[in-house]
Amino acid sequence: MTYLLEQFERGETHDQLWNAAQGQPIPEGRIHNYLRMLWGKKILASSERSDGTITRGHPNVRIFGTVRYMSSESTVRKMPVKEYVRRYPANRHTEPRLDR
């Protein structure tokens, strides 16, 4: 699934955990250390160009090496996901959606 920049900015993706990670900097100015990895990897996987080329701002910059896959589902084993999603809704104008 691909998203527009505006959808990323508003935390309007299909992934509730990613949306919460997008919402945490609003009140705190930071993203949970473990979720920073998930956040960045989802940007690569859900962008129109995820072949290692950064297309905005630095058109000739390449990502070197391998980016290991990481999923929101696997993160459930590492941290209390429900509480995190409840605490940091990305779009503050709507209630967070909790499927777990």
C-alpha cells in the first residue's frame, strides 16, 4: 500500500502502531526508540519509490546496505502496543482505532 506525503504527516495509514509513532512527537517531541526503527522502515516500504533512492530533498542519495524487515505485528511481543496506540493518537481530531 502506498501513501501520499500528507497521509503520512497526518498519521492516516492502515497501521495503527505506525500512526501512533507519528503522533508521539506532537506532545513529547520524540519517538520511542524501538518504534523509530519501525517508523523509518514503514516509510520505505509504503512510499512510491522504495528501491533505496531517497526522492525528496536529496534525489541522488542512496541507502547503503540492507534494511531488515520489521512489522507492527512483531512489535506486539516487544512492548505494550495497545497502551502506546491509546496514548499517542496521530490524528488528535479522531479517536484512536484499537484492533488489539
